[in-house]
Amino acid sequence: MRRDGDEQIERATASGPVAGPGHSRPFTVSHREVWAITLPMTLAFLTTPLIGLTDTAIVGRVGDATALGGLVVGALIFDFAFATCNFLRSGTTGLTAQAVGEANGCEVQAVFWRAMVLALGIGLLLILAEPLVTSLGLLAIAPGPGVADTTRLYVFLRMFSAPFALANYAILGHVLGRGRGGLGLALQIVVNGTNIALSILFGLVMEYGIAGVAVGTVCGEAVGALVGFAVVARGFDRAERPSPARVFERRGIARMIAVNRDIMIRTFCLLGAFVLFTRLGARTGALTLAANGILMNFFLVGGYFLDGMATASEQLVGRSVGARFRPAFDRAVKLTLAWGLGLSLALSALFLISGEALIAVLTTDLTVRAAAGDYLFWAALTPLAGALAFIMDGIFIGATWSRTMRDMMIASFVIFAISAYALSPVFGNDGLWAALLVFLGFRGVSLMALLPRRRAETFGTAAT
């Protein structure tokens, strides 16, 4: 019965905008439209690491190793907590894009308000659960007593940013769902720029250290949420304003929860795979652990570029599903796949050619450099191996085929775990990296294999 219920929700979720009578709304998908979303969002995603670098530099200049350790541990706790809630961005993008394609302005606004209510509710729960979140994080990471105390202070203060940070996810999802990549970039610059400026002011100039950095982050998220909300609300057409009953209608809420639930499970599996990768790497010694940590930056940088392309696929695919226009869907899939694979090939080539120089920038330790160089080939291939998975995720999120994406992520995680435990004892760290590439590749290939069936279920067999 549980699975039947899931299938009913999935049908309502995946094909809601295209169900029932109605004419398609043709539109064209061009290279320019793909890059109009990809380029600004790639730049926006690339600004995010600047916050971590700035915070580290501020606390590092204070000269307190305990404070720096507390910042690192606290940042890890927030990375996990907030990454888990990233479904608010992705789910809102897909649902909004479908409403845009359907030319349903009332539903566009209703999706936004549902996402905002959900974001604020989860944010307030995180504030209330802060002691539990901190305790679990410290239990998992197990830092020393001094670092633990600093971490508690940082997490306590920064947790007040949760409602604003999650509201920013919802706002960005709405903006991207409407295809406004430039505005998305501008809002991210406001959030990150304010965050950096106030962290420097409170943490360095006013000498509040790690507490100042945490307060600066809270203020940056708050300013970004207020500016973003004002910009979005100002653009709403009063004639299409949804009633409270429309916002909280059962079908709409169930649809949003189903999509967000599946994306959250997918994110848990993704984070779990990287935790397992780190754990198994640590078994081979501190040197290998350090080398893997350096090399994972190659995957993260590649991910920022591919995330921009995946965001374009989310919007364009979602819009085509809402518009009931399969030619636009096919064109969006073709263009984002071609550009995504081309971009990943260029990134992998760049990493292979300049990887050793990049490793030298990231660490001055000669032994770590040498160890990282031994596994550079594997790390350089991660963008190419993961490109299909990134783009397919964007397509399936845009079409709100979230249950299929969730199931394939679970299967991919199981295959990764089996591969990692089978290969690493025999081939060492090479086997572990090979298992990671299998994980990334299987995700993309499995989703692409299911794409024709899901497309037929949504549009029918004829390209009309």
C-alpha cells in the first residue's frame, strides 16, 4: 500500500501540469537561453567558497588555533544541515518552471508562498533543535574540548541565520524557475557580499573573532532574504495573487512535500557516499586522507560549473513540461547534455594538464603533493564521469520525476558501497577512486536509460 501511495503522488507530481485537456504552448530553446541561465549561476555558485575562505582568513589572523578549529568543525555541521535542505532551492525551481510553462501566474505565486512557509518553518525548527544538532555534530567529528567549546559558540550564534538562509533557497529557486539567472546572480552577490563585508567588520575590525564571523553570516543571510523577498514580491501581479486556500490546498502541498522529500533523500545518499569515501580513505593513513582531501577540490570546482548547466536544464525542462511541448523538452535535453559533456571534457583536460600546479597551490607539503599526484588521474576524471549525473539530475528535477531520481540514487549508493569495499582492499586508494567514478557514472547512465520511458509517460509517444 505504501508503494501504491508513492506512485499516486508521483503521478500527480510528475504529470500534474500536463494532465487533462489543454493545448501545448510552443516555445523555442536556444543555445543563448541555456547560457543565459548557466553562466550567471555558475558565477553565483563560484562565489560561495569565497565565504569560507574569508571566514578562515579572519579567524586565522586572530592567531587562535582553537578558534580556527571551531570554525572548521562548525562549518562542517552547517554544510551538512543546509545541504540537506537544498531541496528548497531545487524543488521550487522545478515546480515554478512548470507553472511558468503552463502560463499559470497564480500557481507561480502559490509555489513561492508554499516554499517560503516551508523554509521558515524548517528554519525555526533548526533554531529550536540547535543543541541537538550541535551535539550530534560534535559526536560525529569528536574534536578536542577547546575546539568543541568554540564550535558550540559558533553554531549557537550562526543557527539564527537558518530561517533567512532557507528563505534564500526558496527565493533563488523561484527566481531560477522563472529563468532569471541574472537576478539570481545579483541576489547571491548581495547575500555573499554582505556576509563577507560584515564578517570582516565584526570579526576582524571590531575584533570579535569567531563570534563576529557568525553574526556577520546571520546579518548577510537576513539582508539577502529581505532584499530578495522585496524584489520577488514587487514583481508579482496583484490580479494573479493566490488566496490562502489556494496556497495551502492539499494537492499543492502534497506535491511540494513529495518532490522535496525525494530530493532530500537523494542528498542524504550523496553526502553519505562522500562520507564513506572519506572514511575508507582514512583507513589507509593520514597521508592518503590529506591527498584525497586536496583532490576532492577538483570535483567540487567541476561541480560548480556543472551545477550551472544543471540549473539551466531544470528551468527549461520544467517549463517545457508545464507548456505540454515535447519538442522544447527534447531540445533542452539535447543542448544541456551536449554543453554539459563538452564542459566536463574541457575541465577534465584542464585538470590533467595543470593538476600538479593546482595541487602545489593548495598545499606546500611535499609528501602530500606527491601522494596527491599519484591519484591525480582519477580526480581529473570526476567532472567527466559526473557530467551526465549532474545534467540528468537537472532534467529529472525540472520534470519533477523525483521518485525515479531518488530510487536511482539509492541504487547508486549501494553499488558504490559494494565497489568501494570490494576494490579498496585489493587496489588501495586507486580502488576507492575507481569506485567513486563508478558511483558518478552509474547515476547518470541509469537516469538516462529511464528518460525515454518517463518522457513517454509525461508527453505521450508522439512529439507534438
